[in-house]
Amino acid sequence: MALRNAVAQAAVSVRYVVQRFSLALLVAAAIGVMLIGKADTVLLERARAAALDLAAPLLEALSRPVATINRLIADVEDLANLRAENARLREENARLVTWQSVARRMEVENAELRGLLNFKEGPQATFITARVVGDSGSAFVRSMLLNVGRSGGVTSGQAVVTGEGLIGRITEVGESWARVLLLSDLSFRLPVLVERSREPAILTGDNSQLPRLAMTQSLAGIQVGDRIVTSGHGGSFPVGIPVGVVSSVGEGGVRVKPLGDVLRVEFVRVVDYGITGLVTGPAPPPEVYGPPAPPPRAAATKAR
């Protein structure tokens, strides 16, 4: 008991001394460190290097989890950005596909309309550009429907051409539609000339893809590849409108391949040469055509 009391008294004495002289002790310690630093700089550098050697592995070990977490956060942010970018690119791709379809359709129409510009109608002709909206669908009649009619200035007997040449004539006209009788129709008759030899003939259709020449004086002057043009006889069309080229000459007669491709044509010109006369064969009965289905009204461009 006495020992414990003595120890307690000694501790109190030491604490009193430390508290009383603490400031002086701290000042002395600082001065001592400064003196040691002045006296031996190499010793301090060694001590600092040793401390850094001990702390560097500890700091590296502590930084690894932090770097891993930072990488995970960056990966999550990149994934979110990639998803947003992917959605944006999908939407943009859908818009581009739509515009690509529109551009292709316009490219085809533009090429066909440019082809129409290559055809020369003549100084007195007026024309109306029209769209093909249907055909007869009959095995006995070769015709097509246009989306312009009487309201657009179309009348019966006018020529219908593409950029390459004549493909038919107007035979029926409604308020907003017109029917074209094609060169290949069985009832189509047209006075023509062999351009090279100037030999006259009559172009007649027989419901095949290749009309034939009839009433020719001689087959000797006709060769494969000769161009066939309108002769102007009969007051139907002016002289020199391109019609086709001779595809074959033989026992079956002279066959002519029309210049215009009626299977793929979308736009045509309805040309008015100011001539009212017609040269036609026997007209088919109305029931062969069937009642026409007037197409929707569409704007027609009329130029002179």
C-alpha cells in the first residue's frame, strides 16, 4: 500500500514538472533537431529515405483498390455512353435507310424524265407529261392508263412517246384519265417509212412484243437494224417520229422492235401535233377494254 502511494506521488510530481516545463522542453527539442540537421544533413536524408521506403509499399497497396474502383466506374460510364450512342446511331440509320429509298426512287424517276427531254417533238408540238398508272390486263388488248385526261388538255388521237420514240396513241379520254393504245395492239395501224431506203409500209400490231410491217413493196431493201419512222401519210403524225428498228426479216415478214420499253416506262409525253386525222384498224368492242378505273388526279406539266 505504501509502495503504491509512493508511485502515485512520483507520477504526480513528474506530471507537474512536465506541465510546467513542457513549453521549454518543446523549444529545446526543436532547437536540438535544427542543430542536428545543421550538423549532419546526410543523416536526415537517410532517415527520410528510409521512411519513404517503408511508406511507399503501404501507399501502393492502399492505392490499388482505389484505382480498381475508378476503372469500374469509368467502365460503367462508358457502357452507358455506348448504349446511348448505339440508340442514336440506330435512329440515324433508320432515317438514312428511308432517305436512301426515296433517293433511289427519285433517281429512277429523274433518269426517265431526263430521257423524255431527249425526244424532239417538233416546232409546232405541245406536250403533257403524264404518269402511267395501269394497263389493260387483257390478253387481247395492249394498252395503258395515264393519270391525265380531258382536264389536262388530252384529246383522242394524240401521240404518246417516251425519250426513245413513239409507243402509241390516245384512244379514250376521261376527265382525269386517258387510255393509250400501244404499237403492239392488234388494232393498231400506222403509216411508216424505212428510214434508210425510204420505203413506205404500214406498221401493224398483232398483240406480240414485235409488231410487223405490212404492205411493203419489196423485202430486198429492208435490213435488220433499219430504223422505222412515221411517214406522215394519212394525216396521223408528222414525218420522222422514231418508232423502232427492224429486228428480223424472213418468211414470217418484217418484225420491228419498238424503241420505247412499255414494260418499264413510268412517265410518258402526250404530244399534240395539231393533226386530227387518224389511221386505225377495226376498233375492238368496248367490252374488251372493260370499264376504265379512273386513277387519282395528279398534276400534269404542260409546256409549249
